[in-house]
Amino acid sequence: MKTKTIKMLIVAIAIIAIPLSSLVTGCVSAKVAAKSGSQLWSENCRRCHNTPPANTFSGEQWETVGLHMQSRALLTDLERDKIVNFLKGE
Ligand code: HEC
């Protein structure tokens, strides 16, 4: 009886813990990688203001804007690069 209870407990923990751990590790970075620049832009940049149209700034200026706004929007380098490329029209 006792070993059966322990076995059931182990199975129950495995059922709960395995999907949880894959959610926390693998999926998070995969999600960011799957997002397009326009998606990241609309989710992160329009929280505070509307961004001006792409032709307002040169490519070089958008790079600077990206560096400046990365710290405001708390973006990773990958997210910033995707957004900047989107705003440069690439
Ligand atoms: C936490 C709020 C916040 C977020 C998020 C944010 N910004 Fe800003 N943004 C500001 C503020 C405040 C200013 C004006 C002061 C400054 O330049 O720091 C500004 C200025 C700008 C300007 C200059 C506008 C002009 O006409 O000169 C651009 C371009 C810009 N942001 C683009 C972006 C982009 C692209 C993102 C997303 C990566 C972003 N911002 C995210 C707050 C934010």
C-alpha cells in the first residue's frame, strides 16, 4: 500500500513539474525569437508614445533611437535589433 502511494505521488509530481519547467526554460526565449519586429514594436514602443513613421529618421538615427529607447522599454539586444530593423524598413 505504502509504495503504491509513493509511486502515485512521484507520477503526480512529474505530471505537474515537467510541463512547468519547459514553460519556464525553453519556451520563453523561443517566443521572443518567433516574434517579428513589428510585433515587438507594437507591444513595447507604443506603451508610452506613438512612434513617428519610418521615413522620419535615417537608418543611423534609428540605431540611436533604438539604443536610447532600449533602456526605457527594457528590451534585450535581440528585441532592440528586430525593432530597429523594422523601423528602418528592412
Ligand atoms: C517607458 C516609456 C517609453 C518607452 C517604452 C519607449 N519610449 Fe520612446 N520616448 C520616451 C520618452 C519619455 C521620450 C522623449 C524623451 C527622450 O528622448 O528620452 C521618447 C522619445 C522617443 C523618440 C523621439 C521622438 C522624436 O520625435 O524626437 C523616438 C523616435 C522613440 N522614443 C522611439 C521609441 C521606440 C522605437 C520604442 C520601442 C523600442 C520606444 N520609443 C519606447 C518614452 C518611451
